[in-house]
Amino acid sequence: MKNKIKFTLAILLTFFIGIFITGCSGSLPVLTVDYYIGYVSEVDNNPSVSIEAVDDRPSREILSNNVKNLFPGWKEMFSLKISRDFQEPRTEGIFSPKDMLARTIEKKFSEAGFRFKQRSSEVPLFRIALEQMQLDIVNRTWVATISYRVELHIDRHIVYTRTVNGKAEKTRITGKKGADEVLSQVITETVNVLDPQRIYRALTENM
């Protein structure tokens, strides 16, 4: 009888712990980025690269003072969704700012024919450095800005580099509505300016 009671209590305890964890994770504040892969120029030979994301921001504050009160407890985590050719967006997961950016770039270049492998000295390195990212409200307008640097390393030498800056604006109606959209816009626009063909040329000319 005692064993039966202990077993029942263990089941109930597990059940309530599961509800508690689910409730906490469900209330975890995140911002959603919907990245749409635009036109992609495919490359030849499916070149192999590895990818590294670094956070080089002088300030790690993404939310301005005008925005912080709208997202209490936000821990700089993004829910990332990716789509192409008017398909339903696919949820990729929850990412930090640098990893969210790197994931979108990896997806775009995968569509172009690049193959991403684990990092090693024999594989060219695609390095993504996040330099600035901010969400602000200016004159009742959402303003999202981002700056990042892309480098291609071969045998410890930088053979290609580009800095990308972007800004998107959207009229704020009320509350938090519009924040996800303006972030999605600035990410989509700045990632889609990257040209896989230019990276491919730098790769083949230096191998």
C-alpha cells in the first residue's frame, strides 16, 4: 500500500512540475523574426564552408529606453521563422541575436548551393560579426537598425569582407504591435543583399 501511495505521489509531482515548466517557458518573452529568402543565385560545385557567429556589439542593449517597458523580462532571445517562395514559414527555434543572424545567412547560402560543415582548419570559415542592433520608438514610429560584418577566411587569411548596415521603420499603432514586423523587415533586407556569387568567386580564386 505504501509503495502504491509513493508511486501515485511521484506521478502527481512529475505532472505538476511539467505544468510549471511549460507555463514558464510559454510566458518567456521573445520577439519573433520572420525571414523571407528572396531570389538566390545558385553557385556551382556545392562549395563547403563552416560558419562562426560572434557578438562584437559595444553595447548589448537592443531595446532603447523608449521600448524596454513594453518587453519586461526580455532576455534578448528571438523566435526565428524562415520561408521562401510564399511557403508557410518554418520555425527554426529560439536564438540569441548573433545566432539568429547567422542562421538566416546559413539558410540563404544553403539555398544557393553552399554546404555547411563543422569547423576545421581544412574548411573555409564564414565569419559573421554582429556589430550593432537596436529597436527603438521615434515619433510614434518603430525603428530597427542593424550592422554586421561578413568575412571569409581561408588558411587564416581574410579573402573577403563586407559590412552591412540596415534600417527599417514602421508606424506604431499601439503597444507592442509592429515590433516583430520591423525587425523582420530589417533582417530580411540586410541578409538578402548578400550575394552568394561574390562569396563563391572569392572562395574559388583563393583556394
